[in-house]
Amino acid sequence: MWRDDALYDIVVVLDHNTRPRLRGRGSAVFIHLARENYAPTEGCIALKSHDLRLLLEACRPDAAITVIP
């Protein structure tokens, strides 16, 4: 995944709508870096670099991240 900006310099792939894949439930949902003004994403979760790094440092290989809407 390549972008001209840095939003995908750090990406966490979420296991969203993969097993089973359901039509209309979205796909390719990630946690990635936020724009300076926290502009909306296309359905992803965006965090500032510092916060995303803290989250990743706290995770272990068997960690699960639960997203509650």
C-alpha cells in the first residue's frame, strides 16, 4: 500500500469482515496514522504517531485489539 502522504507508514491490519466475509460490511479496515487535523478516514481508525506507537508497544504477539463502535 503506497501513498504520497505518510498515513500508511505504520499500519495495523484488522481482522474485520474476513471470516465469514459479508457483503456490505466493509473491508480493508486498518489502524493507521492520522492526518494533522484528524480528518475522517474511509472507515479506518487513525491515531497520531505517538499514540499508535504506544499502543503497539503495549501489544504482545498474541494480543487482540477490540474495536467497539
